[in-house]
Amino acid sequence: MKLKNERTLAIEAAKKVGLIVTLKGWVHVRRDMGKIIFIHLRDRSGQMQVVFLPATPELYQTAKTLRNEFVISVTGEIVKRGAKNINPNMSTGEIELKATRLEILNAAMTPPFDLDETIQVNEETRLTYRYLDLRSERMQKNIRHRSQVAAFIRNFLTAEGFIEVETPYITKGTPEGAREFIIPARLHPGQFYVLPQSPQQFKQLLMVAGVERYFQIARCFRDEDQRGDRQAEFTQLDLELSFTNETEVMDLIEQCYTGVVKELYPQKKLTRPIPRIPYQEAMAKWGTDKPDLRKNKHDPDELAFAFITDFPLFEYSATEKKYVPVHHLFTAPQDGDEALLDTTPAKAKAKQYDFVLNGVEVAGGSIRIHDADLQRKIFKILKLTDEEIASRFGHLLRAFSYGVPPHGGIASGFDRLVMILQNEPNIREVIAFPKTGDARDLMMGAPSVLPKHILREAHISISKQE
Ligand code: ASP
């Protein structure tokens, strides 16, 4: 039976003395204080103390059966706490819910770790029970702030005239230096799709398509040995503009990210102005192209952004015995440096810019080549054969013969950005379902062996199983 004026609310919306309210959530802790039973009820918005008194025996008996993480619905009146019970550390610390009705929606086993102490728990256990780990205050904050940062960026770019376009995940590779995940094409025996390392070619083709301003918060896939803080799949804020230049792209990402900080992290100290430092100067001064320009590297709320510009277009790879692109093979040389491509390519500079935050690269981009002949010349310098050019990039060169606007863009490691903003030590802490260092999903049990008939359908035969 519904009480008069009763409302179902989230805890944070129910902070009004006298309100008759139904709250739904999880039992965070239960304390029996002699005759009175207290619980802290937790929902997506916060926690509320709930009191069960023996004066209502049936209710009290049910409350006695409550254990941590039971899912309940509880109705009652919001009342002031007695002076002795006020908790200044809780946003609802001056009030509590005096329960008049209780329904157990679902019972729960005792969790394998204390949700208030996950910092002590080893990561394998946290990842195996990620759905419980995500209930902790720390992880709730991380995933909720992540969502807010993404929403801010979407609004900012939409207001700047960008549209979000989803590009395919099952496609042909856009080689940018990393190994690709491959997918057998069941309908085309012997042929394969790959998961994209980035939407690079698609976003350039969207410029050919007249979109002019594109962005996407896109998943990227790189089948690399999982060194340190990398993930096989990660998220990029990816954007591309037509009729643009380096300054405009840098201004845009600078305004977007300083906007994120001002709006969502006002407690952080932004080091201003944000310098734009030529690569040579950065290397000479700090010996790195990712300088950490924080004045005090120990005060956690300082954010020191910097752009690094004027990178060389190529570097010589002693192992591959050829030039390789410093950024990627679609990056344009600086104006006036094109002649160097025929004589001393190593001296040519690129229209490339990296965005660094506290010594970590958070974005990188470039103005692209939009001329088919120049693109072919770069492929040749990189020692691609005519067949390779035709089979891997024929579609791009063909598109470039139908009126392509000058264009450029940038992509930003979204996980890394949120990691730094949230003061977390690694990106796994800001990804809802990350993989382990050796690319396993401990909760789902991936990768896994597949039944033979499924492999047969996908035209896969395993030559040697370890
Ligand atoms: N696609 C590039 C990357 O993933 C970024 C860009 O040039 O926009 O690093």
C-alpha cells in the first residue's frame, strides 16, 4: 500500500526532513545497536542511514535478516538525527530515514572483499568480481566522472559545429604501426577483416564526403604485447576538420580540455598559458618530447598542459633499415619542406602536434596530405611497393582524385585523460571492464577455447595447441 505523498527518490534527492519516501538500493553496512537496527543504504547517488525500531516488530524482524549487499526497498519518513548521531562526513549526515516498510528485493552472498577497502585487494580479484568492485565509491566516481567528461566534450564539439559519426569496427586495417586484431570472414573463406587501430582513414574519407567537422568517442584496437599501462582496446576522442590549420586544431582541443577542467574539476590548478614548444627545443631543454611542466610534481591537483610542435616527418629505423613516419603516413610536411622529400627527407618537418599533460601524451594529430601525388611520394619514401600501395591505400588515393578539402585533426587517449583528472595510477581504474596486463578478461574468461564446429565454420584450423 502506498502512503500518502509517498515518492520513490534517489538518496541525494531525498534530503528533506518530513518527506515520506521510498528508497531503493543496497545495504552498505548494518549495525545492531542493542534494540535499534541501523543500516546505511547505498544507491547510485549516495548513502542514507535507515533506522528500524522494535516498536514495529514485523519490520524489525525482517530488518534483522538484512546482510551487506542485500537489495532492498525501504519506505519511511526523513527525520533529523539526534545531536549525538550527526555524521559530518556524510552528505546525509544530519538526517535519517525512519523505516515503516521494508521489502527485500534480492538477497546477497557475502562479497569476497570489503567494498570500502578495495585499495587493499589484489587486482586479479577485483577484476574477477568487477561488478562488485564497480560498486565501490572510488569506481563509481571514476565511471560517473568519465561519463561527465564525455558528455562535456560531446556538447562542446556539437556547439562548435561537429557531428558524431560512427565508423566501422569490422573493416580493413589502417596501419599506424601496431599489430592488428584479425577476424576471419566466414562468408569469404581465406579472407579477413581487422579491428581498426584508429578511425584515421575513415575520418579522412568523411572529409572527402563533405562532413567538414567530425568527431567520435571511438574504440581503438591494438594487438600489442601489453606493456605497462596499455589496453588491447582503448577509447579515443577522435576528430577531424576540413579547411583548417595547426593553430585551429590546437586552439580547439585546448579550449575543449580547459573547459572540461573548469567545469568538472574546478579544484584543479591549470598552469597557464599553455605553451607550444617546438620538438627540437623540448628535446634540448628536457631531453623528451613529453615534458612534465608541473611546478610541483607532488601537489596532485596541478595540471600542466603543453603542445609539442614541428616534429620531424620521418625517423630512420635501424632495425627496419628504412624511414618510418614519426606520426603516421598521412601526415603532411611543413610548407616549404616538400623539396626536401627528394633530397634529404630526414630534414623535412611535419605539420604535427602532440598534446602533453603532466608528462603524459594525451593527444596527437596532424594536418594531412590531401594531394594524391604527394601521398604516393610519401608511400615511396616509406618503401611501400606499388602493389602494397594499390592494395592497402588504393581506395584513399582514388577518393583523393574526387575533390578533397585540405584537412587535419587530432586524437586523444580518453582513458589517459580521465586517469589523470581522477588522480588514478593507471587506465584500468577508469575503464569499467579492463583487461589484465596480459590481455585477459578475468570476469568473462576471455580469451577462451571455441568448439571445433565454430572454428570450422570460420575456416580456422589450429595447427598446434599449447
Ligand atoms: N589517428 C591518429 C592516432 O591514433 C591521431 C590522428 O592523427 O588524428 O594516433
